[in-house]
Amino acid sequence: MIGTFAACTKATVPTQAAVQKTNVNMPATDTLTYLALGDSYTIGEAVPQEHSFPYQLAARLKASNHVVTNPDIIAVTGWTTGELKHGITQRGITKHDYNIVTLLIGVNNQFRGYSKDDYRKEFIELLNTAINYAGGNKQHVFVLSIPDWGVTPFAKNGGYDVQKVGAEIDQFNAINKQETERTGVTYVDITPASRRASYTPDLIANDGLHPSAIMYSLWVSQILPVVNAQVK
């Protein structure tokens, strides 16, 4: 589980030659580092790695004359907040000065019917962890809302109550938005974009459940301006 158009995707992922040409004169001290925390939506389940949103974001930043390292990713398809916490501990990353940290987590808590109170508690802990990885700089942390998988063929053909799924996704997002804004971290609401898949099939990958590269490019178009504004 959980985890324009063809031409648009191609345009948003620069070739290596183009990236190198754009950044050849940028000093090494301007290099941005990026940590992405999450689940299948972060690793880009069902699409090539370079089409996942963290890699597309890095590519778009490079095209904006930044030097960006390949993203460090702590994410596994199916992870809940609790499993992400454990995965972070297991990974043991000692770096605590990332320029960009993204956090997108919670769909599997909803999918498994887990407690919203537990989600709030664990989300707060993960948000604080993300801030810590950014060296305490809240301006370098970006939380993404949970996409609505209820609009996918997987949900529609699998007998799920898609209205119930959407309503529960909204409830989980109300929690992560409240806690993100309370902390003073940037919140990016990608849920409306995810719901466009209900009438735009190209936004769903071939597995019928996860986002396509095109969907991820829509998310990056929302994320890129706020990241550029915060890290410049």
C-alpha cells in the first residue's frame, strides 16, 4: 500500500548534461543537501526513482541554478508513523544540517484504521525529528499533506468506501496541518492535486494505486517555490 503531461514530465527532469552545464560555475559551498522522510509516496513506488518527487524536486532545484546532492531517503512502502520512527532510528543518520527536509506520512495509519490520537503524537515526534535534521532551522522543513488514494482505481475497483476514505484522509490532514502550523513549519497541501486523478487517469501509475511521474511533477510545482524562497 501506500505508496503537462508526458511532455511536462520530461521537461521537469533535466538531463545530466543540462544539469552539469547549469551548475558548473556554482561554488561547492552553495551545495544543498536534502533528506526525504516518508512512505511509498516518498520513494515513488511504481515509478523509476528519478521520477519520485524528491528526485524531481532536486532536478528542478538544479535547473534553478542550485547545486543539490541526491536526496537521502528514509521511506518504505507501507510505513506508518511508528514504522518511520523506527526506520529513522535504524538508519542512524548523524548529519543534522540538511538544507531541505520533507516529511509526508500518515496514509498507512488511515489505511490500517489506526488511532488519530496516536497519529498526532507520533507525527509531532517525527516533525521534531525533521527539524532536528535541519539543524533546528524550521524554515528548511516542509510537510506535505496526505494524498487521497480513494480516487484511485485500486480503491474504486476494490470495494472500498471512497467517500469514507476521503473523509478520513481529511481528518488525518487536519491533524498534520494543525501541528505543522503550530510549530511554524511550512505546510504544502498536495491533496487537491491528488484528487485530480479521479478524472485524469494519467496521474496514476500502472499499478492503479500510486502516483505517476506526472502527478509527482504537480506536487513539485507546489513545493519548489516555497523551497526556493526558504533556502536561497
